[in-house]
Amino acid sequence: MTLPSILAVAAGGAVGAVLRYLISLIPFNGNFPIATLVTNILGALVIGFISGFAASGTADKNAVLFLKTGVCGGFTTFSTFSLECFQLFESGKTLTGSVYVTVSLSGCLLGVWAGTALGKAVFSK
């Protein structure tokens, strides 16, 4: 961990967060969370591309940190989750990948439920 690496991640995170915000401003009709879906799919596509680029061995380490950890992390952490799942399945770790998907989705939904309940209990009048 070096200062240039930390700055690359911080700058990329700012870019990713702004991009996510800009997508949220696009007016979509209906109740389906299309902006979030588009963000997650686009983020997964981009992190996959960056991962492929990084695997070529020609990518600068700080450029990869800027794009993969920074931009994609600030844009959507779902892209990282998707990449990790893909890598588990691609390497033949089907059971581990399946457990990761199941525990992540159910655990995060449970976390949102518990956090919402706790927030309401703590801050209700």
C-alpha cells in the first residue's frame, strides 16, 4: 500500500460515485429500479473488461486500482461481487460460488431488514 495507490483508489471512487449519481438522474418510468439494474450490469461489464485487461500483464497497477477498485467500487460494489462469483464458478468452485451467492443475497437482505428495524427503533419518537 502506497500513497499513489491510495490516491488512485480515492480518485476512482469519486469518479464512480459521480457516474452512479448521474445515472440516477435519468428519468425512467415505472416502479422497477431500472437505474440500479443498469448501474449494476454496466459495472459488472466494466469490471470484467478491466479484469481481462489486468490479466494481460500490460496494465499499470495504479491504473487497475483506479479503474477496478476505485471507479467500479464507487460506481457499484455489485460489480466486485459479480466478478468474485464469476471467478469462483470459472475456477470450478461451484459449491463455494453457490454458497457465496446465497449467503450474500440473503445476508444483505437480512441486513437491510435488521438495519431498518434498528434505525426505526432507535430514532422513532
